Amino acid sequence: MNHRRSEKKDKKLADNERLLRWWKKFHREERDAVLVGPHGAALVELFRMFKNLQHMQPAQLIGFARSIDWVAIDTNTKLVTLHEFNAAVTRLREKHNMEPIDDTVSDEPPFRTFKAILFPERAPTGAKPGLSISKPAA
């Protein structure tokens, strides 16, 4: 009986690992497509900033993001960019032993701030795109 449960558990773990590999591959392909697409020149620099968040001042990142003409960029590219930003912030927070996602900060959380820059038409009432991001504690 325990052997059968172990087989089911092993199969479930293997299935989850396979799904995670596919999910990561999908997002890697999406990111790569965005970077070689029509807006790749501006986004390459932004994605480089994401990789080096620990060395960035929030104002630098937000300022650069605000300098991009997001109106001219398609929704899928914006969603891929938002995903990459969220993943980068989450990795940085985890590296500093912080909760991966914490919306209890006094200012607007960085996730919402960045989303409001990319999708200003969907920003919640009172949101200040790019004005209230705070640097995570070291």
C-alpha cells in the first residue's frame, strides 16, 4: 500500500517538475521574442536593469520605464515586461529574506507602480505612476 502511494507521489512530483520546466521555457521564449521584436532596443536596456536591480536606484528604473512610449507597445509585450519585472523584484526580495510579495508597505508597492506605468488606463484611482516606488530594505 505504501509503495503505491509512493509511486503516485513520485509521479505527481515528476509531473510538477515537467510543468515548471515548460512554464520557464515558455517565459524564456516570450522574453526572447520581445527582445528581438520591434521594441527590443528600448526593452533590452530595461531588462538589463531588471537583472541588476540590487544596483539600481528605484528612481533610475522608474525614470527609464517612464521614458518609454508604452502607448506604442502592444499588450503582450507589456505583459511580458511586467512578468519580468515582477520576477526580478520577487528574486531580490527573497535574496534579502523578505516576503516575495508584500503589499503592506506605506507607499504604493513596486508591482503596482510599474503596472500603472505600463497600463495607465488600468491604474487604480489615485495611483501615481512612477512617483511612489520605494527601495526594498537591504
